[in-house]
Amino acid sequence: MDNAGRQAVAAAGRLVVKIGSSSLTTPQGMIDVDRVDALVDVLAARGAGGTQIVLVSSGAIAAGLGPLGLTARPRDLATQQAAASVGQGVLVARYTSSFARYGRRVGQVLLTADDMMRRAHHRNAQRTLARLLELGIVPVVNENDTVATDEIRFGDNDRLAALVAHLIHADALVLLSDVDALYDGDPRQPGARRIPRVDGPADLAGVELGRSGRVGTGGMITKVEAARIATGAGVPVVLTAAAHAAQALAGQDVGTYFHPGGRHPGTRLLWLAHATTGRGRLHLDAGAVEAVVRRRKSLLPAGVTLVEGDFTAGDPVDLYSPHGTPVARGLVNFDAAEIPGLLGRSTRELARSLGPEYERELIHRDDIVILDPSIESRSARHV
């Protein structure tokens, strides 16, 4: 057991704590006041010691089920968004009331993946969260489910929590669920063993990961993915049940501890890699793959052989090798309809024939993230 790692969680000066829908609501979809108060009791006690805490809370859609007379999570997007609209107000009101018992105030922060891809939006979110913490406010972060489209199925806020942890330079991430740890099989079955520590992918070989529950969209799959994102960015993670929140924050041997490692990528590129899906595809020739992946150059029109999808300037698009392998993702500078007329031509030629605004890259190198880092150690021409 890595006691030093768990003690680092106990000593963290800035924490992100994520709580899932099923840990906050009754079976009927209503907010469980006792559960909320129990969580706030733990967070307020930790905050009283000077720790800055950001709470990433699911539960908006689940909290809206009861008031709307729904008995199960709706499948259609419009009703999900309606439930989120009603439930978000219920959720924040409950947190406001509960934290007020300790003289603490909360601030609502609603995010989508798109907010974090755009440079200006990304910086603003970072500044806002930092200022709230400076003012002693507890930010309550949730996805903006009321207006989100694909993001509404983002993973029950698990990955959102991992990305927020990196965004605010948190010292640790604690994922609270209705399951007390990661197990090597279904924990409801005899013989399933708790996995106390994960150092890397090899420790997860053969582990069966459960899917979502009744009111949430996540499950153990998204929690392990969130832990992978966070630890890859250097943030340690503890996964445990909401009932064990106090022990987890105190560094005790509960749940599963995920050891941090890897480099510290730029936050915006972390979001681009893990919080988005490509809205189109650009197929590259071998030379362009080599330039983008190995030499970390910008993508120029001359290296693109095919355009797929309907996207606009600023959207994320996936970059594919000649062998059909997705190698990178980036924010494109042109609409899909414009690009076919640019293919195979140099930027200088395009500037002469179409105007100076075309003397630029399709995707700037600062807006490109490599999807499989192992590709960099191989010849990109063979990808």
C-alpha cells in the first residue's frame, strides 16, 4: 500500500471532489437531504483546515425526475435537458442551504467541453475558478446539461472532474460513488477482490468494469478513464464510496488509490483529447503525418488528401493516416466546404490566387494533440 500517496491526498491544499447522481438522490429521483448534508459535513470540516475544495456534482437530471413526475432517466435529449433545467436549481439550492450551516457560500459553475477548447473561454473558466477559491467560495461544477448536446453523455462528470483537477492545478482528485472501490470483478458476486492500488494499465488487465446505474450515465468504466486522465496529468486519485468520503480525504486505506505519473500536458489540449469528439476527418498523406506527429508541425493544405464531415472553423477534427489510423485531433481554421479547394496546394500559392487570408495553416501546431503518444516513438510513415 502506498501510504505516502494516500497521505499526499490527506495533505492536499487544493482538492477536487466528484459525487455521482446515485449518491445524492433517492430511488424516486428526489434529492436526498441527508446524503447531501453528510457530504457537506465532510467537505466543510476539511475546508475549515484551509483546504480549497472544488465540488464536481452530478445529479441535475436525476434531481429533476421527481419534480417532473418521471420515474426513470429519460432517453430523449429534450427531456433530459428539461430535467436538468429543473434539477440544477434544486441541486444548487440544496448545496447552498447545506453549506450555509457552516457559514460557507457556494458558486455555481456550468461547463461544456466547448468552453474549454476555445482559448478565451478556457482562460476565463480558469480565472473564475481561481477567484472563487481565493474568495473562500466553494465552486459547484456541473456540465451545462441544459444546453449540451453530445456533452450530456460526457460520462456522468467523471472525466469532467479529472479535467477540472488539471485546470485548477489540484493536488488530488477524489471520486465518490455508490461502490466502495474498484474490484477485479462484479463486487456483488462472491470472490470479487478490492484492488487497493493501481500504478498503470497492467494493474487493470482482466478487470471487469461495470456500466451505468439507474440515474447516472457513468459507471466504473468512466471512473477508471477519469483516473487515467488525472494521473496522466500528475494528479493522484482515490475512488471510493460517498459513505467513506471522510476516510478517503484523511488518507486512510479505503477505496482504490491511483498513482500519478506521466507528463503535465497543457490543460486545453487535455480537454481537446479527452472531452471532445471529432466533428469531421482530415485524411493525411505520409509526409503530413510525419510532420504533425513526429516533428510537431502545423498541418498545411498540401498534406491533406480527403475531407469528411460537416464542420466549421474552430471545430475539433480528427486527423487520419493513409492507413486509416486516427493519429491526432485539432481545431481547424476553415469550414469543411472551403477545404477541398485548398488541397494539394501550398499556402503561398493559395495566397496568390485566393487572397492573403489563405496564407495560413489548416490547423496550427498549438491546436493539435496526438491521440496515441506511442505513435511518436514509431515512424509516423508506418502508422
